[in-house]
Amino acid sequence: MMTLESKESGVRDAIMRAVRQTIIALESEDIERVECHTVASRARLTLESGYESTCARYGFTQFLLDVTRRELARNYHADSEETSAIQRELFTGVLQRRYPIPHKRAENPQYLLLEVLSANQVRWNAGQHRKVGRAHMKHADALDSYANQREANKCEC
């Protein structure tokens, strides 16, 4: 007997597969720009029957946009470990195929082919990677400090 939780998990898995397959399909089309709305719209078309209400389509599109933003960020953002450029803790020396272009926080990011980016867009991405690197270093320093304080407190007994 299938539970409600397992049904929901199966539906979520199907949605994630559709979004990931759509991103892969767009990559294979070799288009210059991968944009959240394009991914979400194409994924929605593969998942809907066509008989949904306008409200249901709108709500589902908003959900797909959220899923798509996270999936594209997982693939292309500076702190992503999913890219061929960054694997675990090491930079492999390989640049990503696509990078985000500058955007406001409320806007959907767009991802352009590396060879299409302007010099300023490339420098902006380099800055994003440096910002993530500095944040990771500060976090590492804080963890070391915490460990040192714990050790010092244990020795005072």
C-alpha cells in the first residue's frame, strides 16, 4: 500500500527529473543563455495534462521556478560543487561551460556560455568565487577558534 508520503516523494522526484532533463536538453541545444523561466516552462509542459486551471498552472509555474533556481545554482553558481570545475575541495583547472550574469536579488539569474560573457561579467564571476572563498575561510577560522576554546576549557579542570 502506497502512503501519502511516498506518493509525494514520487511526485517530487518526477518534478526534479523533469527540471534536470530540461536543463540537459537546453545544454544540448547549445543556446547562449539558460534562463529560469525557459526551464520552468518547458518542464511544466512535460508534466501537465493541459486540463489544469489557470490558478493551478500559475502556482505550479511558481513552484517550478523555485526548483529551477536552486537546480541551476547547484549547477552553475560560484559555491557549487556539482560542476566539473569544482570537485570537492579542489579546483580542477577546468572552467565551467556557463556562468551567471549580474542580477538583482529578486530577479531570476541567467546563465550564459563562457565565451559569450563580457570581460566585466567574467570579472564579476571571479569576484563571486572570491567572495565565497573568503566566507569559507572565515567559517574555517571560526571553527578552528571554537575547537581551540573547547580544548582550552577542558584543560582548565
